[in-house]
Amino acid sequence: MQAPDPTRFILIGTSHPGNVGAAARAIKVMGFCELWLVAPRDAQAHTRDEAVAMASGATDVLAATRVVATLPEALQGVDYLCATAMTPRDFGPPTHAPRALFATLAPSRRRVAFLFGSERFGMANEDVYRCHACLSIPTRADYGSLNLAQAVQLIAYDWREALGGFAVEPRTAAPVTADAASVQGLLEHWQRTLVEIGFLDPAAPKKLLPRLNQLANRAQLSREEVDILRGIARFVGRPRG
């Protein structure tokens, strides 16, 4: 049985159902499932058509979304809180780049929550003060504008990588490298063709053929590539009427 998801994503005062759906999609692709809404403008935002459309299949995350009136309700069972507040505060938790903090936080196996403020107003100071750390996503100094779902996606990705990440699944089969005999057959074919078209003087070949041999070896030609090159050689050597 799969272990319970130890991570919680909390959106505070969210205005747009589409952002709730996009956030659900962002966390699901990174293998998370806990989404909480604190005092959203629309208490049914996660059920709206716009949210479902933007979730793009993450409807299970939307269906399990919890809606509560206050932040303390959303923090029950959480051990470590991270605020994603871009605006500097005069007082509050220390600020970290996500990856630097996550490298030390992930091994602790604590139940972590990430807090995201509203689209228009961000996070209130009192919400930031509840947190153990403030995360600052490294962006261009003069333009650090991220929409809500983008911020959720970046944090979810870095956190998943810190937890171990997912293996990359190949989308295409690995090519089958041609054996030495096939490569030599290709080179002999090209040698005949180059002589026929007058490009290679068999009496003074110089180093053309050894260089072509080295080129073929460096390229590590596949069987299909050998067939293509032999087909080109046949076409080039075809008599022209």
C-alpha cells in the first residue's frame, strides 16, 4: 500500500477557480495530492467548470480538496511550514532558495506544508509569521512576477526532486548499432560509388577512406542509418540517361 502523502499545499484567499484547477494539476504531476483552500472567495471554487478544465485530469485532487475558514485549521498535523512570499518583511522567518532548504529538509521526513497567498494581495504578515521558513524562488531581480500555478509548480518540482524525484521514462527505443561488418560493407559500397562518379582516384586515394572509416566509427551508425547511406550510394551511382 502506498504511504500517505506527507506534503500539503495550501492556497490562502484564492480568487479564481482556474488557479485552483491549475494548482491541482501542478501538484499531481509531481506526485502530490493534498490541496487545501483557506477562505477562498468562492467556497466551491474547486468544483467549478473552470477549475475542472484547468486541472486537466487532476480531478481526484480537486475532489479531495479541503476548504476551511482559517489557516490554523489547515495546519493541523503539519510539522514544518514554508511561506512562499515574495515581498520582503521587516520581521519573520529566514528566507531561503527552495533547493537549498529542501536539501536539508527532505531527509527529516517531517510533514511539510507550503503556503501560497492570494493572487492580488499575496500573504498577510501574520500568516508569514506562523512559518518556519520563507521561500524565495530565484527570478530576475527586476521582474519576479509568477502567477499562482507557476509558483506551485516550481515548488512542487523542487520538493519532489529533493525527495528523490522520478525516473525519466524513454519515449523511443534505443537504436541498434550496426556491427563492424555492416559498416565495412557501407564503406566499400561508397568507395565503389566515389570511384564511379570520379570523386576518388583509386591510384591516389590519399587518406580519404581511412578518414571516412573514422567518421563512421565516431558516428556509431545504427542499422537504419547504414541502410540509408547505402541507398544514397546506390542513387548517386545510378547511370543517368
